[in-house]
Amino acid sequence: MIDLKSFEAGTPYAGHYDDDLAAVQKRLAHIQVAHICHGKRSVVMLEGWDAAGKGGIIKRLTSEWDPRYYEVWPISAPSPEEKARHFLWRFWKRLPMNGDISVFDRSWYGRVLVERVEGYATEAEWRRGYDEINEFEAQQVDSGTALVKLFIHVTQNTQDIRLKDRIDHPWKRWKTGVDDYRNRAKRAEYLDAMAEMFRRTDTRWGAWTIIDGNDKKSARIAALTAIADALEAHVPMDPPPLDPELEKIARKAFGKRG
């Protein structure tokens, strides 16, 4: 049973943040190369409260990655074209190819969170959504895609501090809107929806990892480490052998023999 109250300590990061961040980013860089070399594919998905720090985590997750082999998908309200199809259709289009990693900033869990709470989906639709989501995720894992699911949790007090900062800071105002405050006013309903979401979708093939987001530095290191651990378990971390013919050509080009 996942209890979000267990992830509200907000303990300040005790290590050397810059060094530890650089170390885990180096791990992640090697992990991306392993995906490319071995033709593996992965999905990293982040859910959480508004202003929980998902964007900051994603920025640091991808900072050392080759942009040709990953995509970040910020998920907002579906377009009219997407609304005319099954709710998972727009996510199928964004799944990674072999060698690629797809990062989702919010996800298909909107069906059982915002669409449930705000009334954008009927009760029959969001109740059916749990099984549809579990089956969708099982299909990805069964086909060889690694799936990492993170939920970034913050308290109401932490969220309020960050929302206020976005209003007060001219260059952060673009990050907030009226939806943030409508959702904030329904925190109790969202907590109920989250509890059921965790209960129904924390599966052996798609387990949730909860990150205490109340201290940004601690959250970033915890999230990146969890992602690195999960992906390293999925992709071979040994580099491919050097092609003998390529080595021969290269040594000749460099004027070396043997």
C-alpha cells in the first residue's frame, strides 16, 4: 500500500549535490549509449502535483543525453483529433523505437486523475481506465520496453510556496495558469483518486516509485538514481566489441600497424 504521507519529510540533501548529480548524469549518459548500441527502448514517465519539480528532474535527466535518441513529451489536454479516438491512441504514437528513450511529463494516468476529478471522463470511462492502462503497460513490457513510473509528491505548503514564486517571478509566470489553482482547490479529491490509482496500477510489471519532492535537490538525486537503477537492469551495460575491420581501417588511417 502506497501512502503519500510517508513521502513528506523534505529532508535537505546531505551529500555534495553538484558532484553527486554529475556522477548520476554520467551513469545516465552511459545508459543511453547502451540503449543505442544494444537496440533497447525505454519509457520514463513522471506524474505528480503541479509545481512538484517534474520539469527540473527531466531537465537534469536529459542534460547529458544525445538529443537524437530521446524525446520528451509534455502531455497537456488532448486535441480534438485525439479526443475523437481512444484515450491511449496519442500515447501509442509517442512510444520509442529501438535505441530510443521516451520521457513523459504527465501521461495516460490523466484518465484516472484529472479527467476523473474534473469530470472530463465519465465514471464508466475512468473506471475502465485502470484495466486499459494496466494492459497497455503490460504490452509495452512484454514487447521489450522498459517502463519506469515515478510520482513526485509535495505537500500543500510546498506547492503553495512554489506557485507563489511563479507568480512573483516575471520569468516563471509562463509555468503557471488557472488550472493549477483549480486543481489545488480539489486536493482532497485528487488524493482520493491517487490512492485508488496506486492501488489499482502498482503492478509487478509497472511498479510505482514515489519521490519526496519537498526538497528539490534530494528529489532530483533520488529520481535520477531510481531511473538509472531501473534502466541499468534492463539494458546490457557492456560496450559492444570493436569491429575488427573497422579497427584495421582506423589504424591504417592513423598510420599504425598491428
